[in-house]
Amino acid sequence: MADTLRLAIAQLPVTGDPRRNGAAVREAMREAAGQGARLLQLPEGLLSGYALNPVQDWAEVDWDVVRDELDSITRLAGELRLWVVLGSAHPLTPPRWPHNSLYVVSDEGAVVTRYDKRFVSHTEATRFYTAGSDPVTFEVDGFRFGCVICVEINFPELFIEYAGLGVDCVLLSAYPVDAIFAVKARAYAALHCSWVTLSTPSDTASFIASSAFAPNGDVLGEVAGSEGLLVVDLDRTAPELQVALTKARPWRAAVSADPTYRSGAPDDARSVDRTCR
């Protein structure tokens, strides 16, 4: 199991043209691989275009083009030996609306799994997307990753669930509506002693940047400007992370079931009586 993993987080424009979006993804892949990254994370809805901005109706989307671009991306991933987590709508059998998804593409050039957004917004549920149902984890070089999408940041149970599944890093891809997304992501990193990375589009760069947060809550970095990549190292040996990774994380995982931390005086009158002095 490796002690470090280099991860690239993209901030790119989301357009209504899957060809243009696919070309931007491949350019980012080459840049990430050139900087030694093992995994590239991309924003929500990037390949197909995201609902409302810019896609107003799924009839606008040429799904054959989306599939063709995804095939090109998977082939390049194999050539570059790079893992890719790519936001896109995933079409279902008509008349069902698509899932809002993250394709997980391995460094062997194959889609190995897909995360489908489970908690969708009201607009998404009533006009655009079919909700997913399951958590998804995958491993790269001994690091375990989990995925969440955008508004799911408001549901702590998803992050608690991933902590229980032993996830080292939660990949949050989003099309955010406010800067508080970054504050919430940083808080989850500190609460669960895991890395949390946030990939957002350049369209929202005026108020939030793609960024990465360490298991102790530190900010590892953010994309400067409206478009680009943030490359960070997830390092289990970093001295500043040892308390979070080797003390706090295992303690928090065990404390709820450890009798050491249960009440030691259940029959003591001075414990039971909450009015005594």
C-alpha cells in the first residue's frame, strides 16, 4: 500500500457541447498525467452539460456524441495510466430521466463503476434527474475513495456512511450556488479525518474555487483563476496529519461501540439525579 497519491482537481467550463467538453477533459488529463497525477477529478455534469446551465431539456443532448466522447476519454485514460472521475448525466431507459453521475474510469481504460447522485434537489427531481441509490467506493494505489455530488454536501449521513466504509478521501464534484460549499467540505474533512476534494466549474469561479482539504482540516490549495488544475499529494506520512490519521480517526470510529466510553455510574443517585448539587 502506497503512502502517497498525487491527485489533480479540475476547474473547467461546462458547455452544452459534449465535443467541446470532451476535448477539454482530454486536455486536462494530459496535463494531470504530465504532473504525475494518478487520478483526475472533474466537475459535476461536465461531459453532457448540467441541467439548467446550460441544458434546458434533455432532448438537446446527443447521447451518441456523449458516449463517443466517453469512449475517447476511457481510451486516453488507459494510454496515460490515469484514473478519471468524470461528471455527466447518464441516460436511462426512456421515458426515465437520466442519473446525475460520476463515471469512474480506471487507468486500464475502462469504466469500472459509476456513482449516481442519491439526494437530488427539488428542481432536479421534478424536471431533470432520476435519483440513484447506493454509495460507491473504489481504490487507487491503496487509497479508498468515495463520491458525492453537489447538494449532497448538505447530508452528513452520506459522509458518515463513507467514514464507516473506510474511505480515505471523499471526491465532491459540484456545480455550487454559493461559497459555503467549501466551508462545509472543509468541516467534513476535519470531522471524519479524511481528505475531501472539491471540483467545481469555471462558471462559478467568481465565488468558489476547486480545492482540497486535509484530514486535519487544513486547506491544501485551490485553483487560482477561473480555469485550471490543482495538483495535491495525499500523504499518510505527513507529520501534521498523524494525530488526525492515527489517533482521532480510529478513536472516532470505535468510540460508539467501546464500553470504555459508556456511563460508569448508571445506578449512582448523584448521576441519575440531574438536580442535585
